Amino acid sequence: MNKLYHGSITPNIRQINPISGLHNSDKKVAYLTDNIPYALFYIWDKEHNHYEGKHVTAWIKDGTANYEEQFPDQLKAFYKGVSGYLYMVPFASDIKAMENRECLYYSSENVTVESCEYISDVYNELLKYEATGQLKIRRYNEQSEQRQNELIDLIATAIIKEDSFNDKAKSEFYKRYFVKAWEKAVQKIKGAEK
């Protein structure tokens, strides 16, 4: 492995700084991957998606990026028309592999960018990787009714657990995209109040 990747909507990054929280730690790190389609999911446009936080439902298994939609046409809703940058960095000895996370790496130091590729439409780019088999997309509308209901329950539970009702940005995001899950969460809260 010679190169690692980092997706961002931000142009002209020369150094990737350690500003993200390391999972289960208070340490700040820069995240990287050797999987291009996975890096593309992090080109998140907060204006386009009406949400500053990232809602990335992707993982890597056996070297292949996977993405599961949690509502109809999620991939298209979040990435169609979104442009951004795929930054490449050389692998270095101070970059560490994430435990129990395939193809994911982190650095607690600044990482110097070696090169950058402009991505004019993230959605179209992801579809190219799907066509080559480097990305598997589990589309919501192609799932069984049982799995769709499981996804609705999963998000409804997250809405309640995260107390999204009292967070304007989160509540607007969930209401906009996760309509059935939002309705279910509201029903659960009303039921608990009786």
C-alpha cells in the first residue's frame, strides 16, 4: 500500500489536520483509507444535505466498500450533484491502522497531501465503482419489507436515543429524509408519555 485517501468538500487542502475524534477516545486524529469509494462517502455537503454532521452508512468488508440506504434513494439524495475532492497522501510510519476496522487508518499528526482529484459529481463517481464491483450498494427499495422495517426501527431508536427532538438541526434532517422513522419515533415518544 503506497497511497491513502481522504474525501472532503473543502478545496485546496495542503495538510490534513487531526481534528476528528478517535473512536472510544479523546484523542484527535486525521482519518484515511486505502479504499477510494469509501473515501468518496466523506465528501459531505452540509448545504446540499441540510445537515452539518455526516450521516455515512458505509463500511468495508473483504476490501470492498459497502453502503446501505436507510430510506428510498438515500445515496442519490445525499450525493447527486455534490462535488468535492479526493486527497491522496503517501503512507508513512506514523499512520496507524484502526483496530477492527478494515482498510481504515489514522494519524495524530498533520498529514501532507501529495495530490488531489476533483470529483464533479460524487453520486456518478460512486456508480462507476459499483459497476466495477468495488462498491456494493444495498438500495432501500430492493430490501425485503422486513429489512425496511428493521431500518425504520433502527433510525427511530437513534432519533430517540440522540434526543433529536431537542436538536433543531438533527430534527430537521431526520424529518426531511427519514420520514417513516421520524413518524415512528414520534409515536413511541407519545406512547411513552401516556
